[in-house]
Amino acid sequence: MDKAELIDICKGHVQDQLREVKEQLSDLKTSLESESKSTAGDKHDTGRAMIHLEMEKLGKQEQNLQKLLVLSGKITASKQSSIGLGSLVSTNKALFFFGVPLGKINWKEQDVLCISLASPLGKLFLSKKKGDSLNFQGTNYEILDVI
């Protein structure tokens, strides 16, 4: 398995999400400017306040995505003996990629669960090795390979 390709796909997903958030912020700035030119009054103030709230929310998303982009840049394709950042882990239940939390993606006709090591499941997998097993919420995971 070419883990470098998977890393690039994950980084691309984060970049795409970041680009979308930046476009939405730009659109909101344009809306705010046009709102400023409209007539004054309660409706005007409410519209501006809602735009500011949405901009704040998108600003936080942008910061989080920037952090994920930095994190994705730290992931290497080297094979690991124990599970850590960038590990691709084959188990009896699923294929996991520990790095950027993107959820389920399809890669090479397989579903890969991209999760963070800071997640509850990620914390359990951290430092485990091939042949180890663990139990999470009643599901037993046997680690078949760490790539």
C-alpha cells in the first residue's frame, strides 16, 4: 500500500475544506459591505449581527483547518512498528489511518477511517503493535498490521 498517496489525499481534503471556508468568508464580507449600504434600522442591525456571527464561526473553522493542515504536513509515509501519527492500521474490523480526522474516505476501493490520535479510539490504539488487541465499546479489535 502506498501510504504517501493516502497522506496526499488527506492533505488535499483539508486544503479543499480550507478553500471553501475562505470563499464563504469572502462572500460574507461582500454581504456585510452591501448590508452597510442598505437602509438603517433594526432589520439592518440584525442582518449585520447575523453576518458577524457567521464570520466568527467560519473564522474558527478556518483556524482549525489551518491546524489540521500543519498536522498533515508532519505525517510521514515511513513504516512504523507501533501506532502513532501517520500509522495506517489494518484490523479485523476496519482499516484506520491515524492523523487527520476526516471520517471515512474511500481509497483504492477500500473504506479507510481517518481519525485523530486524540480521539477516544485513537488513544486506545496509540503505541499498540501488530498482534495486539483492544476492546472499544464492546468491539474487539485485533491489529493485523501497522504500516
